[in-house]
Amino acid sequence: MKAKQMENYLLKTYGKVVHEMEAMEYACSELANLHDIEAEDIFFFMVENRPIPNMYTHSYGFNTREGRALKQQFKSYYNDCCSGLFSNRV
């Protein structure tokens, strides 16, 4: 899923975008490759807390240990990318 597609979805669904879309695309792509899943599934897991097919991310509506670990990995990739994006703007 590309940054522009994510941005369009967020604008259409929520009316605004408060994230760095390039960083979100990067984090989704990296995790998708790492876990052999679709980047789109990562995006919807992070934005809408949707379960990821073939991963044990939810139990009784709550994130499992695997789901929480995935969110932490996403946060790390996203923040690393944002640090690089912002350092280039100074």
C-alpha cells in the first residue's frame, strides 16, 4: 500500500491526516516483508485495530502479545523513518 493510498483512505474515512505518510508506508512495508504478510493488513491493524489474517493479533477483542509486539515494531520503524525525514528538513 502506497503513502498516497493511505492518505486518501484516512482523508475519506476520518477527514484528516496527522501522520507522516512516507514513514507509515515504510513501516508497513518493512513489517510486511519481515512477517510475510500484506502491508495493507499492517496499515489497517495500526489504524483500525483490525485483526491480521494468519497472525494471532487479537483474543476476545484485545491485542495478544504478538499483536502488541507488532505495534511496538511498527512504532520503532515509523519513528526511525520520521527521525530521518525530519533531519533532512533542517
